[in-house]
Amino acid sequence: MNPTVSILVPNFNHARYLPKRLDTIFAQTYRDFEVIALDDRSSDDSRQVLQNYAAKAPLRLLFNEENSGSPFIQWQRGAMAATGKYLWIAESDDYAAPAFLERLVPILDARPEVGLVYCQSSQVSAAGEVGESCEVWNRSLHPTRWTADYQNSGKDEIARYMVVYNTIPNASAVLCRRDVLLNAVQGSINRRLSGDWWTWIHMLLQSDIAFVSERLNYFRVHSQSVRATTRLAAACAEDFSLQAYVCENLPIAWPDRARAFRASYAKWHRSVRSPQQGRDRVWSKRVRSDAVKVYPPGLMRMAASSFKVSAEQFFRMLVQKGPTHEQ
């Protein structure tokens, strides 16, 4: 008989975090689950750690002979290998409270319209120091919304919040329906940073969302995470392209379009100040094309900012070059 939950542990070079990750999975008070660990050709001791753990616990191992280049390819591979009706993508550097599944599974059981449910997370440093709640990340969108449990229509969640930025800080906080994720995750593999955001949006186009305000997930923030290693310019381009997709496929109110534009404009403004990035015409054209679909008036702001940056760069060039006539 198939388990209710399939727990996927996609790993790449997180050998130091794997024991705590797996220990907190097998310590769950809800027990009807299977565990599938995927390793994306790690260069550290991850495979040995996983093999040692599999010798003492029911752990299926899926090892890639070549690195896939995308964590979202691993999501797809794991989801296809899973046999449970619910999926928990338990990222290998995070960990969970023992009651994580016990609190979230009954919500999916009782509410068939909900495609994903997620809980509040606490940030954790590389050294294991527990920090503040991730609730602070979303206060700019609403000062109190993420302090209490809620359920919402998926499309309303996108139109009012998800169009601005990814309001689910960490995939490990999510429990979802396997069939809904499999339909939604297609197209995420070309997105290095925003594949999770892409997936949640496509899930919410076909289902509702629920939130549990209890801190049951611990989100590791460190210098080797994808967020920390992705270039700002690439992140800016991915953000605008996803926002443009939403604005073309859902009726988004103009104030929400403006908020979405401002969120991505901040990354663009920092990116374009780099002389190298400022001269990248292909990148600039692609970003502007998507930005105008999000909030057309914002294009004037981008043009004005670009002119200012170019003027500053030109002035610096003149200063550095100095007078050309003979003294």
C-alpha cells in the first residue's frame, strides 16, 4: 500500500547538514511516509553520508552520474519516483519540527481544494543559530497577514501577493499534492533562482493555498545557497519575466502591478550600475520588454535612471582621462 506522503531530499554538497535533516524527518510524529534522497553528483561526502544512513533507515537513494545543473530537475525526478499523494520537498540543508507533518497533512486531507499548505519558518545560520521568523520578509506586503493561519483562493493569492515576489520563503515549509506539483513544475528547470516561485504560481492557478502560522520549519541561510550564489542581474531578469507572465494571464490591479514593478526595479537599479551589466544590450532589452508588461509607466523611470547612470559613467571617464591638449 502506498504511503500518504513522499518526502524528497534533493541534495548537492550538503554533507554537513544531511544528518540533522534526516534525523528530523525520521523523528516526525506522523509516520505514514516514504523518504527519497537525491544526490546531484556532489563533490563532498554526501553520498557516503546517505549510504550510511540508508543502512539503518528506510531511505531510497537516487544518485545522478552527472550534475543536472538545476535543483528543479531534481524536484521533477523525485516527484516522478514518488508514490505518495502528498509531497514534501525537504531541502537538504534545512530541518523541521517533529510536528511538521502532523499539523499540515490534516489540512490537505480535509480541504481537497487546497493544492499546497505551508508553515512559518525560522531562519538558521550555517552554524545552527536560530534567528528571526521569516514573517518579517512579508511585512512590506501586509503588516499582520502572516501572523495567523489563513486559506485563500490561489488566483487571489497570486494577484495580490505572489505577483510582487515569492511570499513562500522556503520550499521545505511546503506540503503539496503530488499531481498538482507535477503539472506545475514544468518550465521551472530554466530558472536558477525562481523555479520555486514559478512552481507555486502555476500550482495556485489550479488550486487554493493554506498557511499555518506556527514555526515548524527551519530555513538554513548560508553562503552556499542558490540565493547567495546567483548573480543579481540574472535574478532581476527572472523576476520581471515571471511577473510579466502573471500580468498577461491574470487581471492584476494597477496598484499591485506598481508594487510588483518596484520590487524588481530595486534589483534592476543595482544591476544596471555595474558598467559591464549596463552595456549588456541583450539583457537590457529583455528586462525592459518584460518590465513594460508589468507596469508600463515604470519604463520612464528605468529610462531616466539609465540616463543618470550613463551620465555618471561618462563624467568619470572624462575625469580619469584628463585634458587632451598640451600643457
